[in-house]
Amino acid sequence: PEKDPEGFQEIRRAYEYLKDKESRNDEETIELRIPSNPLGRKMMLQIEECMDTQNYSLAIRTAEEAITYFG
């Protein structure tokens, strides 16, 4: 969070979104800005790709990795 507070918050919101996927409607979409940090951007794009292909476990692992890195 100290290195990139905005990127951390974006990744944290994505993680919370994925973690709570069972309680939301399928029509909802992630509306997060792509982080400016290159690694954060890569992770966010991977999460979005995983969501598109319904690979939720990889999306969650990626979000957790991002939280560890940026946390």
C-alpha cells in the first residue's frame, strides 16, 4: 500500500469482488481502472481475463498475489 496506494486499493476491490462472487448477480461487472504500475496492470488484466473465461480460482490467486506484493 505504501508504494502504490491507489493500485493497492484497486487490486483489493478486485479481490473482494472475486471473493464475494457467489452473492452478487452475474450481470454485475468489474468497473475498476487499470493500475498505472506495470505489474499491477498485468495482474489486473490477468484477473479480468480469468473472469471472462470463468477461471475464478486463478483470478483469486492472482488477486491474493497482488495483495501480497502491494501489501
